[in-house]
Amino acid sequence: MVSLKGKHILLRALEPEDLDFIYEIENDESLWELSDTQTPYSRYLIKQYLENAYQDIYEAKQLRLVICTPNDCTIGLIDVFDFNIKNKRAGIGILIKDKSNRDIGYGKEALQLLVDYCFEALHLHQVYANISENNTASLKLFKNNGFKTIGLKEDWSFDGKQFLNEYILQRINA
């Protein structure tokens, strides 16, 4: 059985207590480019989202997990989205909120745990990620986890000043 617990972090389901953490992330304008968000979210909407987060991945076609340290400090979120059971594939996104928790292995461990879960528990054939060309940390994280660049979407997103290219990376379960 695949575990969502690693040496330094664990991935857990969303809880009502995560409201403030998610509210901060969803309303941090510096992160909107990562999720194509253009408007803030109210606490009410996030509370409703958390109340409906009980749906399993087969119903919701997505899964959002919280990245925690062993002492239950919430440090980020990791998502499975665009879950396609027929074609056995899904997208993956990850966010470590505070810069102090980046580049120390938490993202690497979280991504590996989720990829293993996707391949072993969900029986997916492939996972993919869409990453802006200027997000060098995420590109490095995914490439170091066995993802290969398979395409470039030119002028894919607009950051308010310029158009940015976006890479699509893929990892196939061998």
C-alpha cells in the first residue's frame, strides 16, 4: 500500500481548520499567475469549498492535499487535477507557501509521494504539469522527479505586462 507519509512531510486531506491557510494563498496576488486566478476569494466561498472537499477524486475529478511537517505545521498544497480515469492521466500542481520552506526538500518529497500515489493507488499511466517558463524552481523540481518536457505553449499566459510561454512536462509510469 502506498503511503502519503514521508520522512519529513505528510500529505493529508483538507480540514476546516485549513480555512485561513487557503484564504491566504488564494488571495495572495503574487501567486495568482500560478493558478490563472484574477479575483480574490471570500472566506465564505473557501468555507463552502472545504465543506464539499469530502468528494473523492472519482466524483470531483480533482484532489487537493495539504503538505504538513511531522509536527503538523501546514506548509503548502499539492493538487491532482484534470483527473481522467478513461485515459489514466492527471495533472499535478504544487505550492510551498513560504520561501523559508522552499529548496530544502519538502517539495521534492511531496511530489514524489503524490506521483507514487497516482501510479500505485490510482493506477494512472501518466501525470503532467504545466509550468511557466520563468518558474525555474518548479521546472527543476519536476525535471528532477523524472518529468520530461514534451512541449512549449508560446505566449500562453499574460502576467499583466507580457505574454509568457508555458512548458508541459510529463511523466509516464514505466
